[in-house]
Amino acid sequence: MGRVIVGAAAGAVVMFILGFLFWGSPLGGLATGSLADAQAADVQAALAANISETGAYEVPVDGSQAQKAMYARGPIAFIQYTADGSGNPTPTDMIAGLIHMYISALLIGFALLQVSYHVREFSTRAAIVVFFATGAGVYMTLGAPIWAGHGWNYYIYSFVTDVIGLVAAGLIIARWFLPRDWDGGERVGAEAE
């Protein structure tokens, strides 16, 4: 298990670097649209005038009769709103993000550890990682454009970057950090557990 804990740290560092390349470089612009300065100022002023608390807002919400009609007519938006400004990402954000990635890599490592004595070949372990990461990405990321009608660009980009990060961490653990206590196809010390 100690090897997996160390491997998860290595995987998290790789995820962090990939995250910076995908989101902290100009590549991140592939995921989102942008507004001209005057338009951005108008939208920011409208948000500040109408929303006071940080949170997620669906505008209009499909609730009252008036908002149901507005929803049907459009436009609609799902707003991830932060009331205060931010020098994003802050050092605290970076540390929290790295911890988040470490926990994700650690969970992948624990899953791989469970199958490591039954699945010895790296190619099969790699396939498990790829299918797991892709399934997780499909479920967690691609639901928003399907169920909420959000645009696809951001979510496809996010899906690709999430899967690449999870696969990279999983492959690192699968290749270098799973136990190697095998003797003739039998797990050494298995009877001791």
C-alpha cells in the first residue's frame, strides 16, 4: 500500500502539470468563449446587481409560470457565480487542487491495488485505467450538455482533459507503483493476510 501512496503523489503531480498545460495556457481558451471589454463589464454589472451570494444559479429557473415561459423562450443560463473577486488561482487554490488530484489518484491506486494480484499484465491494467477514467469522464462531465442543454465546447474539452489526467495518473501507478511480490504466479505472503 505504501507504494500506491507514493505513486498517487507522482500521479497527482503529473495531473497538476497537465492541468496547467490544459487550463493555464492559451489552450484553455478552446473551452470557453469571451466577450469584449464593454460587454463583459455590462454582464458583470448585471450579475452584481441581481445576485448577491456565491453559488450556482439557473436563470430563469423552470419553476414559476412566468419563469417557465421565460425558460421556454430563452435565453437561459447556468451561472457559477462568485460574489467576490479573485486573483485566481491563488496559492491556496493551487494547494487545494493538488490535494484534490492526490485524492483522485489515490482512489485509482487503491482500485488498482485490489486487482493487482489477479491482473499482472501492464496492458490489462492500462486498459482498466482507460475504461475507468473514460467512464468517469463520460458520466461526470458530459451530462450537463445532455440534461441541461449547455453548449458542448466546454464540456468536451473538460472531458478530454479530465480523462487524460486520470489516465496519466492511473498509468503511472499501474506501471511503477503496484506490488511486485510474485513468485511463480502466486502472491508471496497471501496466506498471511
